[in-house]
Amino acid sequence: MTLLLTIGIVSNICLYSCSKSTVDPIDTFFFKYVNMSGKDAEIVIFIDDIEKGRRSILNNASFEEIFTMPKDDNQTVITEGDSVVLVFEELEISYNLTNQSEFNILNWDNYSYEVDRAKREHFLTYTFTVEDYTVAN
């Protein structure tokens, strides 16, 4: 009986581990935010009017967000928000998905973009400039 049970378990392990599984290819996205505005800034991310996160970025500094697609549901990144509030010290400006401003950080067209297709890596950079601050002013 023990021999039959062992053979059954080993057979199942071989069946499942030896079978081919289909896994969706994974793309990795590297979002870099560079602050050259002359002011410290904060980005507040909203989804359905609920605050989902904040990112602070000092003047003359940068930070990166890295995520993969398919995306981990436990991670909220700036570009998945449906609106953001960009705060430069005492000034605020709001952007949403329908706003086509060249300063809207939710619009991927406003990023510089490079891709390494062989590695499935995407590099996007948004640089906050004095103009971003002026729009908020």
C-alpha cells in the first residue's frame, strides 16, 4: 500500500513539474522623476478620489519607481492614478487623465522614453522644470 501511495505521489509530481506552463511575458518599467524646478515637490496620487500614496522629491534630486507588467496589485505607482496633485512648497496643481497639458505627469507622452526590446525593459523619465512650478503659480 505504501509503495502504491509513493508511486502515485511521485507520478503526480512528475506530471505537474514536467508539464509546460504558459507564463505571460513580463515587461519591466523604470519610471524616473527628476526635480529641476528650483523647489521641493510632493506628488499625491489618487484613484477614485481616494489618496493612494505620496512621493516627495527634493529640488535637484530624483527617484525611481520600478514595476512589472503584469503588475503586483500591492503596489501603487504614480502613473496608475486617475489624478494627482503636484505640490511645490505652498502651491498646488491638479492633473487628471483627461488633462492634455504638457506638464501632466499622468500622460506618458510627456516622458522621455527608451526601450530595450530584447530585455523587455522600458525607461521613462519625467523632469520637473521651472515651467512646472510656473504653471502651479
